[in-house]
Amino acid sequence: MRDLNVKVGIDDTGYEDFMGRHELGERNKNGKRFANLCAFNKLVIGGTIFPHKLIHKATWISSNHTTENQLYHICVKKNSEGQCKKCEPGEELT
């Protein structure tokens, strides 16, 4: 695990099989690399495939509460995505 500062964004063009449109903001350079990594390894970006209220999407909020981003992601193998029922920030993993 690493902190990659990944923003995959809401535009899933070219990555429709590996990510959804339920993300915050726009893709950054690390987000493009991460999306390519997921596509190459047939991984689905879990937090992008479920619709959530805006308040539940942010995994990072600036200290002055003016900027919110979704920087942390859980990935699962494409053939296992049906086992992923819900992905929200703060959820416990078992």
C-alpha cells in the first residue's frame, strides 16, 4: 500500500470496464497512471462504481474545509467486483 495522491476523476472514457463515474473532480497525472495500472491488471476501482452522496465521497478534506478530494481507493479483481457490496470512506475492512 502507498499514498499515491491519485485522483481518477469522473471521466471514465477508455476505462469503462475498470471504473465507474461516481468520483470527485478531474483525473490527475497519477490518476491516469493508476487507471492504466488497473486496466492492465484487470482491477476495478471500487469507490467509483457505487453512487454516493457528495458528503460520503471525499477521503481527504483540506484544513479549511474548502477542498475535498477522493484520493484513496480500493481495487478488486474484475471477476470479483460482484462481491464488493459497498465502498465508502471510513468503512471498516474485514
